[in-house]
Amino acid sequence: MEGYGHGSKKGFWTAQEDKVLGDYVKKHGTGKWNRIPKVTGLKRSGKSCRLRWMNYLSPKVKRGDFSEEEEDLIIRLHNLLGNRWSLIAGRIPGRTDNQVKNFWNTHLSKKLGVKKKKKSKVGVPPKSIPIVEPKGTDQYSSEFVGEGEKLVHETESLCGDLIDFASIMHEGIMNESAFSFVNSNVFDLCTPYFTEEWFLGL
DNA sequence: AAGCTTTGCAACCGCGGGTCC
DNA sequence: TGGACCCGCGGTTGCAAAGCT
């Protein structure tokens, strides 16, 4: 199995090491992390280099405290997905799975009184998922039939700020536009009906 | 002021899955 | 087809800083 290897330095990264890694990625891009120690002479495993870049050095990474909106989103997503930090982080721009995991373990789990449990994968699945089928062939039709029709119309009538809900239901997958909900109540309403498969785009 | 405890977070570890040869 | 390599995930650890006595 892959490990950090013998002879690799461990512990906190120095500014010099960060610079070497940053220069390498600027020049060669990401990927092939195991080549980095060989090419640059860094006394770090490829795995450690990857982690350092992904969680800290990448310009995409947002530093600083989590906003209330981010916190709220994490709680909802965790309720739905469980400890699938990378999936949760993927829905929060600029945040890494490690950041989300740490934030949950140090702040939210205490705040919500959640006890740690082993191998939590998915939150409580919905008891039944309504069948929602588009009425016509138009991709962005807002007409639906089946058990889910009521849900769609109730949701639409209740929330004037629902964006692109029809296309989500039509495609049957959770995509970026699903988080265009301005009013978080919409998310509350919809969450029980989004399955794991939807999130994974299956 | 000093020592102890708690907290927060960066980094490590073990594992599984995907790809390539 | 299976072994080596690479990547990414989730759980855990270790350490510095902050808080408390």
C-alpha cells in the first residue's frame, strides 16, 4: 500500500518548501505528484505534496472563517450525505474536504451535539422518492407527471425564488444549479427528495 | 507568572479504486 | 490478467496557541 515512504520529511511545511512546490506546479501543473520529490529534491512524499497543494497552496483555496451561509450549507449537506467530505466540499466554492471536515469536527458537531460515529456514509435516506417525469419532450419543460408532480408544484408555488428547479427534476441529477436557491427554505423542502445517486450524478 | 488543559487545524495514515503496461 | 503505480478519500494524530487555574 501507498505510504509516505522512508526518508520523507514529516511535519509542518516551511516557506522554502512551499515555494519549491508552488514553482513546480506553476511550471508543470498538478498530477504526477510522486515525481515532485525526484525532480525538485524535496524531502516530501508525493502524497504529502499533493495534500499541501490541495489544502493550502492552491489559489482556489479560500482562507479564513466559514460564513453563516457556508455553515448552514454544510449542516444541510452533512444531514443528507453523511461524512462524505469531498462531496460536501465540492459544493462549497473555495473550501477543501479537510477544511470542511475540521470545521465539522471542531465546531458543528459540538454545536449540534453530534456524537462521532464510525464509518458514517450517508444520512437517513428518504422513505420514498416521488416519481417525477417530464410531461413533454422539451428539456426545460416545467410540466411534470407522477407522484412528484405535487411536490414540484407545491415547491414552485411556495417559493418564488426557485431557480432552474424544472431542469433539475427533468435531468434527474443534482447539478450546480441546484444550489441556486436563494431562499434556504427551498433547500429544506427539496433535500428529502434528492438521493445519493442524484448527488453523484448517476 | 507558571503549569496544566483544551481547542483548532495542518498533516499523516491506511485503504480502496482507477489506469496503465 | 494481475501487478505496479497513482490518486483521492475519510479517520486520526500531533502540535502550537489559547484559555484556565
